[in-house]
Amino acid sequence: MFDIITIGTATRDIYAKSKSFNISKDIRYPSGSSISFEAGSKTEIDEMIFKTGGGATNSAITFVGAGLRTASCFGIGDDMAGNDIVNLLKREGVKLRLIKKDGNNLTSLSIIFLTESGERNIFVHRGALISKTDLMLKNIKARWLYISSVGGDVELLDKIADFATNKNIKIAFNPGRTELKLGTKKLSNIFNVTKILILNRKEASDLMGIPYNYKKTIFRQSCGITPGIEVITDGKDGAYVADEGLAYKIGVYNWPLVDRLGAGDAFGSGFVAGYIKYKSIEKALQYAAANASSVVGKIGAKPGIIKHFPNKPLRVRIERL
């Protein structure tokens, strides 16, 4: 019996780091900024870095680091990138009994343009993915399932929802853009059985059709998307949690920022790991904040993952909704 099984993507992450990547103010985007290049220009790359990523594998490392018995389920190609992912997870102690190796598709790939300040643009190629027919649920024995992006496969999500309901397994759901663009109606089956839902502010804004700048409205309206706990991350402004009529707010650590990639996975899986270990939303938020703040201090989504509860946890503010 596993404490938790992660289901989602596995990727090869290739970083291109350059002093020539500049951030410009740009009101066309919710973030208010963009990274742009002159058409036809040539840009010098200072450093190339190869890492592994993907929601299923990043979160699995967090759970193992927290001392939880962890397995992971994802699709990879029959290639070197897939083998690198498998070997890394084996070294870290993640059980890999539920991997789909696809001979027709390459392992998914992310190419990251990384600036000196730690901001990045990510270009993603969706390669091998786990599907409804690949996932042999009879082999799954766990107390929790942590579901990240599955390439928008709503049939797979429905299958997981039905299985978890029948087996009394708790679900934490950290959907990606491909899932959220389906809308709340198509996601109703998985939302209705989700114990912990993790979204960032932009994702929550898009899902509910609320302007990004209406922060309080986004947070209040997110309450009730699921019958469980809703977690809304907000970048450098920390995160919010809603549960049973209470709102929780935490900031971020003032630690060095090197690379923002993986912060969302680190916070989401950190919150779930903390909640499973300590049965407390406050401690779960403190664990998540430390995990995300540590991850962005290193290049790659995995090297900075923590293994201990923070010695000086951030204060959590609590108020009624």
C-alpha cells in the first residue's frame, strides 16, 4: 500500500540560459511583461542545462522527500530522455511499476529560455502520455492519488474519479492548461471527488471567467469548485487556501531566485505532503512555501526540493470568508 501515487507527465527539460534574454513591460499579457526577440536575429546562449520535469515526476520527488511511500505513473518514449527520467526516480526511491513506454512517440520535451533574473519562457512538445487504456487501476493500491496534467484526457480523469470513489481513495488535483480549457462542466466528475484542488491565480481566473486583476473575487469564487480544499497560488504574493468557511494566507521566503520553473509543482505537492504528514492546513502551507521557495533557488524543478519541515516557518494568517 502506497501513501500516494502520482499520475501525470514526465519531461526532458532543456534550459537555454543567456544574458541576452531581456524582460520588457508589455500590457498585452496578465503578467505585464514579455521576453521578445528580433525576427531573423541570432542570440548567443551562455549555458545549456539538461534536467527532468513533468508534474508526475516532480511531485513524486517531493513526496519521497517527505518520507511518504510513493509510486508514479506516466508515459515516456523509448529513448534516452525517458531512460534518464526512470533512472533518476529509481535513485530517489520512487517506485515505477506503472510506467507506459511508448515506442511511437518521444518523451515529452520542454525548452526553457531562462533569463538572468530567473524568469523564463517555456516551449512544450507533448510527446508520450499516459492514457485511459494504459492505466491499469487494478494495480493501484494507495491512500492518495496526486493528479497533475494528463494532456486534457477527460476520459482518463473520469476513470480515475470513478475508481477513487469506489476504493475510498483521496484525490489531490493540480490540473494543467489542457485540462482547464475543458471547463468546469467536463471536469465535474473529477472536481466532485477532489479533496485538494491546486490552481494558480491565472488558471483560476481563466477557469471561472473572472478578470485576472480581480484577486479577491477570484479567490472567493474559487470556493466551492470542489467539496474539498482549494489552494490558489499567487507567485511572489504567496498563496491562499479556502476550507470550511476559513481563508488562509501565506507569503513567500525572501530566498534567492534562480529559476521559477517547478515552483507550482513544488508548492502543490508540498501542500499535499504537509497535509498528509501533519493533518494541518497551516503546517501544509508552511511546508509548501518552503518547498517552492527552495526549488526556485536552483535550476531545475527537482534539485531544490526539501526533505524537512522548515525550522522557521512563515506565519499563516487566518480569517473567515
